[in-house]
Amino acid sequence: MNAGSLLHGPPSGEGSGKVEIIFQPVGSAPILKKKKFSLDGNKTVEFLSSALKRMLNQGDSQQGDASSLFLYVNQAFAPPLDTVLQQLHDCYSIDGKLMIHYCTTQAWG
């Protein structure tokens, strides 16, 4: 799957199974050209992390520390990789959007 295919139009309404995500860089993390994405709510944080790494041209996660990427929900906590995006959206979205901050070095506890 190509990283650009993550972007699907805006969610088509309640019950569509899509989660609207806004990415925000932290510190010296590269900035994405587009920061709003709609993803299938059944995807996990691990999928999100892998796709974001590809979009940032960091390559595979097996490359070690050079490809480290840290994700935080609302600048508060790092969700476990097996967490389903719909669960995060249901609990932590603001105005129907899930804010994900990303950085290449650990930013918050």
C-alpha cells in the first residue's frame, strides 16, 4: 500500500467507520504537506505509525533508532501499538477529530 493512499476524502458521516486524524509535528519532526487524513477506524496505531514513517520517508521500522517515531494523543500519552483508532477517536477526539502529535525523539513522558 502506498502512503499517499491513506488520504481518503472527508468522512461520509456517522457510522461510516472512518476516523478523521490530524497530524501535528513536534520539535524537529518533518512537516507533512497534508495533515488531515481519514482512515478506517479498525486500523491500529501500529498501522498508523508505519504509514506515517513511509510518508516521512523514514523507511522500515527495522532500521533501528534512525527511524524512531513517537506518537502522542493530544500531547498527553503514547498509545499502545495494538490500540484500534476508533477507540482512541471515541475517547479522545475533539470536535470529531483525533489529534496525533508525532516526533522523532521522545517528547513527553
